[in-house]
Amino acid sequence: MPDAPRALISGITGQDGSYLAEFLLAKGYEVHGVVRRASLFNTGRIDHIYQDPHEPAPRLRLHYGDITDVSSLRRALAIARPREVYNLAAQSHVRVSFDLPISTAESIAMGTLNLLEAVRQHQQETGDQVRFYQASSSEQYGRVAETPQRETTPFRPRSPYACAKVMAHDLTVNYRDAYGLFACCGILFNHESPRRGETFVTRKITRAAGRIKLGLDREVFLGNLDAKRDWGFAGDYVRAMWLMLQQDQPGDYVVATGRSISVREFGQMVFAHLGLTFEDRVRFDARYLRPAEVETLQGDASKARTALGWQPTTSVEDLARLMGDADLELARREKTLRDAGHQMPAREGHDQQ
Ligand code: NAP
Ligand code: GDD
């Protein structure tokens, strides 16, 4: 039997990293992931696919590393000898990037350069051919120059996060042009799931709705309800990442549903699904506004549809229902524990984001 293809994922413990690892394992890959050392376990999203390293030939292998530490990336590449590298690691919260501009830029811009350089040198030293995926973002469009946004729409970034992503994107294109690296940028519009971090707005809303339904919370504090986003399902979007690296030629692709709705409309969908009224429960808090906002994003994924044969399977209504149901179930478990007298941990970080 031929050797299994190998992939290395930075950011494997995040939302997308976990779906991508599942997807690649199901395709028969041996998957290697870069994991940061943390004082508490940070592998909750991949625990269900974890394989004991003492087992013979585990197909999921984790390596301590950090995208800002090039030595750790070189080590992971040397062990994994991957055919494909997916660069998903980032401080990915736009609002937080205004509070942490330097470390955000380090993880995204310098981090991407670290990985590109490590891959380039690895190829030279080993003769291996590596395909590289960069997690670019619709946030790069910022104050949008046209609607819908496509691959040719200029970037006008509005946050330290987006500025750093533009630099990482340009570096990836540069390594393709200068060194012939098979490198692709996926310009992904917002994509969500029950594994979404709890301080992104969709998950903040679905968590609140589940908890309010069961009497664990009374209200939810949000910022700009008029912002519009093109929201899809993360499970669909990791398939597009993989498809980009299976083509004959590298390229950059927008990945989006083509439909945009406001934060308010998303909230109304979720609350109505759980038999609640959004307007009765939502409160405004200015601390969730951003110093510079991206008001509206809507993608045109025609190129991905035509060239990759990719299309989304999950509408935003489906997404609101599936995330609402998952967080109602989570709230049920929390209530059971609380009713049994367990002290509930404070909900992390919500006062900031
Ligand atoms: P996420 O859930 O926040 O995951 C980010 C991942 O990056 C986590 O595994 C995190 O590790 C890791 N990370 C952060 N700093 C790191 C560092 N210094 N060294 C190594 N790893 C580090 O984000 P996501 O939603 O899965 O997004 C994945 C990527 O796609 C990100 O680059 C994001 O900017 C980009 N993107 C996301 C969307 C979206 O809508 N989700 C859209 C466009 C682009 P810990 O678990 O240890 O924190
Ligand atoms: N997080 C948050 N919290 N956002 C809020 C809130 C709130 O309480 N109230 C309103 N919003 C608005 C934000 O101002 C923004 O316009 C919108 O909801 C979406 O915010 P997020 O869910 O934080 O996502 P994002 O669009 O800023 O960034 C996400 O998508 C990008 C792709 O466009 C992240 O996943 C980025 O990493 C990703 O690149």
C-alpha cells in the first residue's frame, strides 16, 4: 500500500484546524499539528480525534510549537515531511487586535513569513515538494471597494488584524512568484460552527440564547447590530482549502455563500428558533464597538465554484438552527451541573469582546 499523504496544520486546535484535521483523516492522510504550550489543556476541539502517541503508527501527531518560533516550525516540518502545509495559526479576533496589535501582527504577518521561509528551506534541503495554504480573510477588504467582493477587489484593511493578514497574503503570493512555491490564499468569508470561539458574535448569540432559554442568563450585551456578514459553515470551508491544494496550478480563491445578513437578523433567527424574542433580550454595550468597523461583507465565490467545483451546503438559516440547538444542549448540561450544586466557572472574556 502506498504511503499515506501527510499534512501539517498550524492552528490545529482552532475551529478550522479541528474540522480540517477531521476532513484529512477521513481522506486517509497522516495529520501533523502544531500545538502551543498552555497552562491548561487547549486541545478540546480535537480530543475526539486524538490518538495515543504510544500506539503503533498514530495518524494524528501533535508537535509543540509556535508560529512566532521558526525553530519549532522547522522541527515540525522535518518530522512530518508533509505534502501539504495549512497555515491557520493566528490571533484571529478582530476587536482584540486593537488591544494586542503587536502580538497579532507577529502571529499573522511574521508568523506566516516564518512558515513560508521554513517551507522554502525545507524544500531546498530535502528536495520535497510542499503545497502551502494561507488562511486569508474577507476582513482584508475592509472599507469595501465594490460589492460583492471577489479575488480582484482591492484590500482596504480596517484593523491591525486585517493589515497583518494583507501582509501575510502578499508574502504568500510573493513566495509563489519569486520561488515557484505552490502557494494558495483562500480568502474566506466568515464561517461558523458549534466549535466557534465564544466571543465571536454568532456564537456569543447562540450561547446567550441557550442560556436565556433555560434561565441561566437574562440578556446579552452586543455592539453594532447593523454590521452585515456573509456567514457560512466551517465544515464546508475546510473542503475548499483542501481543493485549492489539489489543483494543477496554485491560485487565490474567494470562499463565501454570496448572501449577507446583519447581526440583528442572525440574532432574530436564533432567538426565534428557541422560542424567544431577540429585541426583548438584547442590550447595547459600546465596549463591543471597534475603533474602525467593517460594515458589510458579501463574497462572490464564482471562481471557487467553477475552478474547484466547490459550493456551500449549509444556509445561514441552517447554521442558526444547528448552532442554536448545540448551545441549547450545552446550556442543559450546565444547568444540570448547577442544579446539582457544582460551582460554575466564570464565562471567560465576555466583558472584553
Ligand atoms: P481560531 O479558532 O481562533 O483558531 C486559531 C488557531 O491559531 C488556534 O489553534 C490557536 O491556538 C492558534 N494560534 C494562535 N496564535 C498562535 C501562535 N502564536 N502559534 C501557534 N498557533 C497559534 O480561528 P479559526 O476561526 O479556526 O480561523 C483559522 C484561521 O483562518 C485564522 O488564521 C483566521 O484568522 C482565519 N480566518 C478565519 C475566518 C473565520 O470566519 N473563522 C475567516 C477568514 C480567515 P490556541 O488554541 O492555542 O489558541
Ligand atoms: N465579537 C463581537 N462581539 N462582534 C460583535 C458584537 C459583539 O458583542 N456585537 C456586534 N458585533 C459585530 C462586529 O462589530 C462585527 O461587525 C460583526 O459583529 C462580526 O464580528 P465577529 O464575529 O467578531 O467576526 P469578524 O467579522 O470581526 O471577524 C471574523 O471573521 C473574519 C472574516 O471576515 C473572524 O473570524 C476573523 O478571524 C475572520 O478573518
